[in-house]
Amino acid sequence: SDILAGAKIFTSNCASCHAGGQNIIMPARKKTLKKEALSQYLSGGMTEGSVIHIVTNGKSAMPAFGGRLSDEDIASVASYVIDQATFDKW
Ligand code: HEM
């Protein structure tokens, strides 16, 4: 998977709700894409596999991207999200 490709996929598909790693749909619930939030709230913890799972299947108000993005593109956007969170780039 490719972090640079993931950055572009994020801009096109995720930034409407998660610009800057935030969560504008559920700000009160603090389910952002930052390290602390992913460790605390993301089912399976802060791993690429957990991000792939939520992106593929969706959750509550987050749409499923399985079938809309290729598995390769989902893996790339997951690499990007984990890199951003791990190194506090948001
Ligand atoms: C949650 C990634 C697109 C709305 C999350 C989480 C991740 C994520 C990693 C877990 C956050 C946490 O538990 O702290 C992405 C990626 C996207 C994307 C990579 C693009 C491929 C969107 C879009 C929307 C959205 C377009 C709005 C229409 C939400 C909501 C949650 C969430 C509401 C909280 C779900 C819950 O726990 O109930 N997203 N997201 N996401 N996302 Fe997205």
C-alpha cells in the first residue's frame, strides 16, 4: 500500500467528514483520526487492519467504501491514516 496514493484518496473520499483528522459528524464523541482517539475508540485498536475494516464496512453514520474503492485503495488510505496518527501529523 502507498501512503502518497492514500493521501489523495483521503482528500477525495474522507476529508468531507475528516478534514485535518477531525470528525465533523460526531465532534462531541471525539472519534477523530488522531492517535489517542484511534487507540481508544476504533474497534481492534490503532492498526491498519482496523482502519481497513471500518472503511470497508462503515459504522453508524460512516458510509461503507467496500465496492466503491478497490481493496488496494482502501489499504493505501489506511496506511495514510495510520502514518498521520502515529507521527502526530494531523
Ligand atoms: C469513524 C476513517 C470517510 C464519518 C472513522 C474512523 C476512521 C475513519 C479510522 C474511526 C475513528 C475513531 O474511532 O476514533 C475514514 C476514512 C474515510 C472515511 C479513511 C474515507 C475512505 C468518512 C465519511 C464520513 C465519515 C465520508 C461522513 C459521511 C465517520 C463517522 C465516524 C467515523 C460518523 C464515527 C463512527 C462511529 O464510531 O460510530 N472514520 N472515514 N467517515 N467516520 Fe470515517
